[in-house]
Amino acid sequence: MQYKQLTASVFALLIGGAVLGQSYQSATAASTTVGQINTEQRQVARQVAALLDRSHYLDKKMDTATGKAILADYFDALDPNHSVFLQSDLDEFNQKYANNFADYLKRGDLKAGFDIYQRFIERSHQYYAYADKFLKSPVNLQRGDSVIMNREKLPRFKTAAEQQDFWQKQLTFQLIGMTINQDEEKNKDKFLEENADKYNAKDLVKNEKRSPSEVLAQRLKRQKAQLERVDSDQIVETMLNAAMAAYDPHSNYFAPVQANELQIQSSLELVGIGVSIQPDRKNSDYTRIISLVDGGPAARSGQIKPNDLIIGVATEGKTMVDTVGYSTREVVNLIRGKKGSSVTIRVKAPNSPDSAARNVTLLRDVIQQEESGVTHRTISLTDSQGVAKKIGVLEIPSFYLNYKARRAGENYRSVSIDTENALKALNAQHIDGLVVDLRDDPGGSLDEVAKMIGLFVKSGPLVQIRDNRGNIQVYQDEDKGEQLYKGPMTVLVNLGSASASEIFAAAIQDYGRGLIIGSTTTGKGSAQIQLDNLALGSATLTQRKFYRITGGSTQNKGVVPDVSLVNIYEGMDFGERSMKNPLEWDTIRAAPYQPAGTYTPELLQAINAASKQRQATNPQFAYLSELNQIRNQEDDKKQVKLDINERRGYRKALEARTLAAENNRRKALGQAPYSTWTAYQAAQDAELEARSRMKQAERPKLAETEAFVIEAANVMLDALHRQLSKTP
């Protein structure tokens, strides 16, 4: 197949290692006194400022207004919950530096940023001193007053007294949660010990002997220790990332340590478990898993998901380390180790209690992006007319490409090569339709997505690229009408489908080549260049935006499915639309193209209605919908009463509702229900542990995830039947 090459999205470079780079929001670590500013730091500040001023896609000048925005982002980077700085601190520094902050950066003058950082250190020490004193005395867990934990959108405190009142409430709330979690953990430990033979889970027993106050005090000590370890490069990283964030969420600066991480990742080889992590945006004490490296131990386990929070790590032969309050660098150091050695990570879903966390034991391995890659299989089902159908399933974890091997002229694997081979194998089985599964696919190479689209469409434009000067290129499929798969198809997407995944889904939708099924995608419609020639560290810079052949952008808006399924990420702060300063959605002129087919509004309405009926009676979708509602009851932006009895009652109600959802699912499937919440938790932990030890080929598909594949196939067959019978 001939095609015009597309420059690779930087995401393809970033998905291959254990850490994407510490979020600028996470910079809570610093020395007690700010270090000396060196020549390289001044020079890289000038370089980054010049790149943003002259070369960013937005073509936005770094003027006084931009400088004020950068300074505001810098304050938020250091203090995202608006609980460390006082309003008087912001007033003071805005008066001193706001009007000239952009000029400072363009001159490489970092003194203002370092002065602000010093104040951050001082205020942080005040907090730790207050917390240390507070936790040494008995804490009343039945106060009766309330607190809002998420202060991201709230004003900063005017007085130290107001601030300390919040600190006290915050610490009390944490102790309430930890006390409840510890009680539940003790119940689970007892259950597992009494049922050790049944669950084979002695290693899952925590046996925590410390009091909640002692555990929290240890967490705070770790945070304070971070405060004393940061170097001046990290301060510069935080400052320059604030500048980048004022332009868009995907332009980033990486200090030398982080730049080295990127080099490791781009080499496609690293000993670890294969997760990309960064501090949680809502609470930087937690470490969030952003994506999984396809073929890595974490992905192979099937028990670790994007968006999970890491709260503990245990290396081989050692006890679990509580990582709440650890920096991403420290978490990475705990996770990495020798090939073949084991590591256990403790993870939980967002907005879930720590007691709902699960332990997953993995064997460290050499992480190679293309180790696993595309997989294919077939499923059998019966259509609405009672006719048996064989449906191919193509699972694409990312749009991977071994750039290094390709440049060296060596044999290499890529998603398009593997997909081509998979389609040939499926064609040989005479499948009746195809489901392309792009759920949680983070994207990758634009070269590869261009090739991939060409396997399914006859000819025509594939994607449009607009640069920062307004120049537009239309990339064409130039294989002279070759089309490897011509049959009916659907593309399965969700909020975790991003970048190149969205280009593929959009092209299939625009050509009418197949139906898009699932939930609206991430909405990352930008592409970045990698800059490795800076005076210090490296950077990514947004310089282009891609557009559908219809002229519409996927940026911010994403790809809206033709048929909606349950959104497992409903209510989560996840995707482009939840990020700060995303590029806007817009349109350009459409590229001339010939649709392969059409789905009329009447047909789409009919198949959506039929799908909703099937979902309503499907135990898996009913279960997932209920979990969404349960999870979204927790809102840290609302007032929460500081009373352990009320909080325990609230938690018990959530647990009862969760257990009921699980048992309803089990009853519908003819399985025995769990007698108690503790029994359910123990069984889940044991099952997850057992699955993690299976080889990928041996591990059965989870019923709740397979339900999406089956429904996508049913929608495709339903549409095909209605089209052939000429009924809507």
C-alpha cells in the first residue's frame, strides 16, 4: 500500500514506559531553601518561552496577559487545592511580578518563580507543623460540622485562622476515612484467615497494626521529606510546565530526570510492569495510572485499568509500602526492579474507598511496546432471525510502530502490519462481520492510522492536518482502490479512546463504512513535536491539529458514537474536556470524498432503540449502570459532615448497594450470591490474584467487558438486517 507519511503524534513516543512525566500539579516536593539558578536553567527558560511565543499552534504571543495567566497557573501548579497559599501571598506576588512575568521568562530570569516557590515551602512547613501537633492529641471524629475537601474552584483563605480551620477539618476527614477503612480491612483479614483454603489468599492479609493517626502521620512525614529532596531542576520544570499549560494541556517540559524517562520509553525497552503514571489531578497525594503499555505485565494481567489509583507497592519479600503522598518518581523507583522479580501494587478505582482496593502481583519484565499488539478472535451469536453468525473481533491496544527498527531498515512490527495479518486470518474464516475494539486505545502513530484506514476504505482522503500557520494538508489513501476487508463492521470506542483512535473512528464514520458504538471519545485532536535539543531536558510542543475529512475537528468534542452504550467513565474528570486550557473545537473546509454507505437518521434511531432494550435486560449493563450511579454519589466538591457514625452509615449504604448490584448480576446469571460485603471483597481479591497469575491466552474475558463486544456485534447485525429488508 502506498500512502503519504504523516508525522507521528508524540503520544506514540510517550506510551512505552513506566511514567509519562510528573504532572506540573504534583510538584509538592522541594528543598527547605531554594537552590541556585544555573546557566542551563536560564537558557532553557528562554528557549521554552521563545517556542511558545513563536511556534505554538495557537500563535499566541507571550505578552503581559499571557504572563499573568502563566503566573496563575504556577500558583495552581504548586497549590491545586487552594489550601497552602493565602490570598495575601497571591496579592503580594501578583503586585510584584504579574505585569512582567512573561518578560522574565523570555529573558531567562527565574528569580520570581523561585521566590514564589520559597513561600510555598514556608507555607507547607507551617501545615506539616500544624498537622504534627494536631495528630499527637486525640481527635474528635464526631464533630458534627462540615468540610468541602475539593477546593480547586474555591477562593484561597484570607487569614491563617481560616486556613488552619480547614487544615483541622481536612485532617479529621482523613482520619474518619482511614478509621473506617482500617475496621473493614480487619474484618476482611479475619475472613480470609478463616477461609484460607477456600480463597488461597493468605498473602492478601494486611495485618495493619498502626493506628489511623500513626498511618496518617507517616504519610505526612513522607510528604515533608519530599519537600526536602527536590532540586532546582524540578522547580524549573514546575514553572515551565505552568507556562506550557497556559497554552494547552499537551505541551510539556521535562527536566533531565524526566527527559531520561522519555528516552527510555522511546527505546521501547524497559524492565518494569508497563504503566504510565502521573499524580492524580484531584489529589496529588495519589498516583493515577494514565495508560498501559500493550504487552506489558500490567496489561497482560487484565486487572489493572487506566484511571486506577496506586496506593501501595510491595517488592518481593517485603511488606506493602503505603505510597499515598509519594511522588511519581518515588513510586516508579519502587515498581522498577530486576527482570523476573515480583512486585505487588495496590490499586483502587477513583472515588472508591481504600478498603475497596485490590492487590495485583506482577512479574517485572522487559517492556516492549509491540510484544503483544493486535489480537484477533471470533465469537458466535444468533441474529434477530435466529441465524447463527460468526463475528470477527479485532482488538487494537494502540497504534504502535517501532520507529527505531524501521529507520535502521530492520524487520519491525507495527499495528498496520499486524492488523493486515489478522484480517487475512479472519477473512479465511469467512466471518459475517467485524468488531474493531478501540476501547482505552491511547493512540500513537499517525503514519499507522493512515495505513489502517486504507485497509477498510477503498480510496480517498484519510485525515486533514492544519499547522500553526494555517496551512492544511490532506492525506490520501493511494493504494488504487485496494481494500483488505469489505464486509460489515463496527468500531467500539469509549472515553479512553484518544488521538489516532479518534482519527480512525472518525474516518470509518464519515465514510459510512461502519457504525461507531460505545461512548464519546477523549477529544485529543492535536499533535505534538518532540524537542530534544534544549539546553536542559526536553519538551513537547503542540504545533498541529487534525481534522476529519468532513472538516470538523475531533478536538475537545471527540467522536460521538452512532449508538451509545453504558459509559463506564461517566462522571469522572477524564478526557480532554476536563483538562485546563484545551484547544477549541472548530472546523475547516471538507475534503472531497465519496461515502461508501449511509445510515439514515431513521435507521440510527431504530437501532439505538433496539440496543437500549437489549442493554436494559442485560445483567452486565445493568450492573455497570448501577456502579456508575453508586460511584457518582461521592462528590468532594460538596459539604461532608465530620461525624464518623454518619460517614460509616453512608459507607455502609454504598457497600450494601454495591453488593446488591453484584448479587443481582450473579442471580441473573444463575450464580450464588455473596452473603456479606466482606465475603464479596475477599472473593474479588482472590479472583483478581488468580487471574493475575494466568497467562494472557488462558485468562477468560471478563463478562462485563465482553458484553460491549457482543452488543456491538448485535447492533451491526441489526443494522444490516434492517438495511437488507428496507425497514428502519
